[in-house]
Amino acid sequence: MIAKPGKNRLSAHDLAMLGAGKIGYIRKMRSEEVSARFPQAPALDPGLELWALFGADGTPILLTDNRSSTFYRAAEDELKTVSLH
């Protein structure tokens, strides 16, 4: 989709707010990336493949080594899920 001149554009913040409390995204992560997104997480061994669930605005919700757990948690929170690659 190409924006036409004079049309309103959504900021990244506005776009995230559209899905707030309704959409969650699931992302595969490596353990080396965890501290940037989950600052409260303990130190992890390098090279682990993990799965994370985030709110539409990027708020971290869950970190696990089991992909299915992210879908279960999203369902508990009544979030529709999308996957990011």
C-alpha cells in the first residue's frame, strides 16, 4: 500500500495502540537477544532457541522454550496472535 500525499499516516505508536490488549505477536529468539527484551530474565546459556510473546506495543509477556506455550498464554489473555520472522 502506498500512502498518497495529504493522507494521514499512523505513527509506530499509533499502530501499536490499535492492537493493544487484542493482538499479541510471537517471535523466535536466541538466548543472546533475551536481555534486551526481557531485562528481568536471568542470564541464559548462549545458543538457546526460545519463543517470546509480546503485546502489540512490544511489551514482553512470556519467554519460553516451548512454542505451544506462547499460544496457550495468548489464549488465556484473549489475544489474537501473529508471528514475526
